[in-house]
Amino acid sequence: MEENKKIIIAGPCAIETKSGLLSLVEEIHNKVDIIRGGVWKARTSPHNYAGKGEEALKWINQIQKKYNKLFAVEVGTKNHVELALKYNIKIVWIGARTTSNPFAVQEIAETLYKTDTEIWIKNPIFSNLDLWFGAIERLHLNHIKNIKVIHRGFYSENEKTYRNDPRWDLLDKFRLKYPNIPIICDPSHITGDKKLIFNIAKKAMQKHINGLMIEVHHDPENALSDQKQQLSAKELIQLLEKLNLK
Ligand code: PEP
Ligand code: MN
């Protein structure tokens, strides 16, 4: 990979229907390096859409073969990891809520032991870097080498502009501790608002991050989760052009 090439990851917050996912992938596959999609969603309210589960893994498996593209999913439990492995998923990520839970991270790390699965660790919801470091350490102790982290901002009662405070100072601290771990910025979850994504993505590039993870949906206005922050395929392509990335 070229020194300055950014990894572009995009896809829906949550996978909803097979036809929606297929039409989205058809539009974006040649603009992105990796497709993302939530299959199990850790929702605050039990009444909200919690993902398609195993059924969506079958669609993902078909997409990976058809487009020769890797697809990343979020895992939160041992069972999620086992199912992801069963359906030939090569990249999983740990969500911000899960990074905050050492029991869950330990379980995921042990289930991935001696597999070649790549894993991305989102920063914990709250601004406690030790939880992030601890998660990385648990993966290292289980001989998982292919690690990246995702900067998705930190919850703050004082932050008014963004859904999550970017806290670039904490990113600098992270880099001091782990200078060789690639950092992906997730401007969708930092901003919570599609209008602000460009500014944060640009700032992240000035900070020399290694890639971007962006939420994109086949019908953003009617998305069942993170409706305000998901771009359409067309908006994603425009954003990447504006950032000189494709
Ligand atoms: C997600 O990426 O869809 C997600 C739930 O993000 P986070 O864990 O950063 O809240
Ligand atoms: Mn989301």
C-alpha cells in the first residue's frame, strides 16, 4: 500500500434488507476498499432495530464472492465471533460500548485466538484511554496481530456541535503509546450529522489518519438507525471526490 493511501470503509449502520444492501453495494463497491455493515446492533433501547443477525451474514458472504471485496462486521460476543468465522468474515470490529467492557473484550480475544481475522477496536464511549489500551493488550495477549483502531469520538456532556467530541488530543496520546497501530477515523459517529462529515474527515486527514469509515445507506431518510448521519451512495461519492480520495 502506498504511504499516503487512505483505506476507505463504507456501508450501512445496520443491514436491513437484502435488496437494500445489494443495491447499495452495487453503487459503492468500486469506490471503497472495504464494506461495513452492522449485523448485531447494541441499541440503547430494546425497542429499537437490533439488526438482522445470521441471515445478513449469508448475504455478506455472497457479496464478498461476487465483488471480491472484504466486508467488516461488528462483534460483541463469543457467539457473534463464531458466526462471523462460520460465514468467512475476515474483518470484525469491537464497538465503542464493547471496548468499555473488559469481560466482552476478553471473550472476543479468546475466540479469535490463532485465527488470521483482522480486528478493529473502536475507542471506548467515555474518554478513558486505559480501556482502549487494555482492549489492545488483551488482543495482543491472544496473539492477534492484525489490529487497527477506530476513532469515533467520546461522549461529553459539554459537547454541543458533535454527537461525540473528537478529542484530537486523545488521538495524539494514543499515537504516542501505539505509534504503529493504524488509525481509522469514523466521522459519521463523531458528527452524528451528515452535514458535518466533510469537516471532520478533512481534519482527520490533516491528522494523518490511515483511513475513514463512513456510514452510507440505500435510503438514508428511512434508515432504521443513525438516520441523520448516513449518506446516500451519491453523497459518499461526492464526499470522496471533495476530499480528493477517489
Ligand atoms: C457503528 O459503527 O455502527 C456503531 C454502533 O458505532 P459505535 O460503536 O462507535 O457507537
Ligand atoms: Mn451507526
